[in-house]
Amino acid sequence: MVLGLAGLAYGFFSTPSTVEDVKEYLAAQEVHGSHGDEAEAEDHGSTFVDEVRGEEGYSEAAMEHSQDHGEGGHHGEEEHLNHVLHQLQAKPWSAIFVSAFFFMMIALGALVFYAIQYVSSAGWSPVLFRVIEGITAYLLPGSIIVLLIVIFAGTHFYPWQDHELVADDKILQGKAGYLNFPFFLIRALIYVAGWNFYRYFARKNSLLIEKQNGDLIPFNKNFKASVFFLVFFLLTEATMAWDWFMSMTPHWYSTLFAWYIFATMFVSAITVIALVTIFFKAKGLLSFVNDSHLHDLAKFMFAFSIFWTYLWFAQFMLIWYANIPEEVTYFILRIKEYNLLFFGMLVLNFVFPILVLMNSDFKRVPWFVVIAGCLILVGHYVDVFLLVMPSTVGPHWSFGVTEIAGIAFFLGLFIFVVGSGFAGVSLRPKGNPFIRESENYHY
């Protein structure tokens, strides 16, 4: 965590602060054969991409943008340099947001998985409840940090917060009823408060179930609360995806986007639950967890990796096939400037899980599950990286000190908070009406 903080501080302090710094940066990029003038591909917040120039049906808005930024002259060059400066200054904000959200979504996804177990009255999973509750302990600090980032990032992330830009943009003016900072802030506070309230309530009742052995009142309270939480989550996860990610490119939208974010969140959370379970079992702390429990966790990892791939392909295929300029801009930048990550993510999140976890026997072998889990987590970190960086930094991305520092800090914080969440409570739940079925579960 200390090293991570030092690296993040370095990232912010080393960011270009003047146009002259940007000129030096671009000159260095040209020397190394890097992006050069391709930075003109995006407007403020990468709302448009000029590579669609030449496509049939090229939008009037994109044409106007092309004329504004593509013409010669001092004014056009100055605008371009200021735009690049804006993107470079957004880079450390983006790096910290990617890592912060990645670890927060693991805790939130674990909480959703926990609620599903209650609502479905699952008999196989109660032996894992203490593990899941420990992971969800990170939700409070993690969600507060993410909340602060999205509030204070301002126009580094969200071009609709730039009043001068909105004044010249009819589309953003039409969305101002939803995309305005006071309403944005209110929604964000509701998300974080609602998620954490359910986590506090469910954990409290879970401990009461153990203390009041045989009393089903706390269990029934958790069942009812879980039903309401899942409805609340489905609504708030969708609007959270629109608010925190899609509004980075506010002219672009996809009806599959919220489901796509959910799939990334859910499979990452289940993967971490499996890895923590394997770790504790190897330490002899989960003797009551058997190979069938591990098999079912690995089965969920396998299933939701396929579900994520289905959503990725469905969103990509429909936009590619329709070939509408306002839609394809989202993928043109990612394919052109992030090509290796864009398609490499598909290999990590689909091909490897299929190969490693297809065989039912392999799902019972801990080191096979660990290999698959590590690949899945790396793949979905890249997934979150690609949600943020192209929209905020454009072609001026890199994976360096700031990004590594972000991972180091939040990984350390996650381990510390989750480890503390396991302290003082037995990992063996008691009092749950399904606990005996769970302990004797066999697939």
C-alpha cells in the first residue's frame, strides 16, 4: 500500500501541466514512432472519433468536429495541444479509478452472489457464507473511494460536466435532465448507501443466526432483505454503469452495457470467492468444504465466463454489423489503439476458462481452478481498463508506474480489509437451517 501510494503520487506529479510539456511529449512520441497526430482522433472525452471519416452516413456533428480540429492554423493547433494536455492529465485519475473500481466490484459482486444464495434457499453454499461475508467487508471503504473519485474527477472523466462544451452540443443539452452534477451526485450516494446498508444488515443477522441457534427470525429477515436488495441492485447497477462509465462518452450508448458490466463484476467476484476458499482450505481452516463445493464455484466461473463472452460478442457484433457512425466510434478507437488488449482480453476471459474448466474433473483440482482464476482476474482488469482508458486518455495510454501503483495500493487495501473481516469470527457458520445439507453436499 505504501509503495502504491508513492507510485500514485508520482503519477500525479509527473503529469504534464503546460502546453509546452505536451509539445515535448508529442515530439518524443514521434521520435519513437508512436501515436503522433493520431491524437486528433477524439474530441473532449473521446465522444467522437475521426477515423469514421469516409464512412457512409458520416454524422454532421462529427464532420463539424473534424473541420474544427482538422484545419490548419494556429488556433487549430492550440486546441489540439490543449486537448492532448487534458487527456494526459486524466491519465493518473483513470489509472486510480480502474484499480479502485476493479476491487470494489469484486466485493459488490460477492454481496450479490450472497443475496442470491439466500433468495434461492441454496443448500450447497452456506458453508461458504463466512468467506463471502469477509470479502464483502471491502465494500464500505472500496465504494467510498470510488464515490470520491467519480465526484472529484470532474471533466477528466465526464465531458458533460464541461458547461462550455454542453452549450455548443444539442445532444448533451437534451440529456441535461439526467446528466447534471446534482442528480449525478444524488444517484451515486443512493448506490453506495443502499449497497452498504444491505451488507451491514445481512452480516448483522448472519451473526445473530449463529448466536441464536435454532431461531429462524434472523434468517427470515435476511431472506426478505435479500429479495429487496436484488431488486435494488438490478436498478442501481444499470444506472451506475450508465453514470460512471457510459457517460464518459455521452453521445454513445448500448442497451447491453449494464448487463456487460454486471457479467464482469459477477464472474470476478465468484473467482475471488473460489481463490479465497482454496487458500483457506489449503491452510486447514475449511475442512468442512469439500471438492463438490469447489466444483460448483468453478462451474459458476465457467458459466459466467461464457455469459460475459455472449454479451461482449452480442454488443460488438450488432454495432459492427449496423455500421452506424455514432455507434462504431466506441470500438474503432479500441481496436486501433488498444488492439492487443482488446482481443487479448477475449482470450483471457473466454478461451482459457473454456480450455481449463471444460472438463468436470478439472473443476475439482485446486491448482487448475487457481490458474483459471488468475487468468480471469487479469482478463477482467483489462476489461475495466478498456472501459475507462480509451474514453478518458484516448491513444495516449500506457501501462506504467501509475497503473502498477494503483493495483498495488488497492490490492494491499483489499487484502488488509478482507483479512480483518475474517478476524474474530469462526469460518464455520452455525445455526443456518441449510448448514447440515451444505456440509454433506455432494455433486
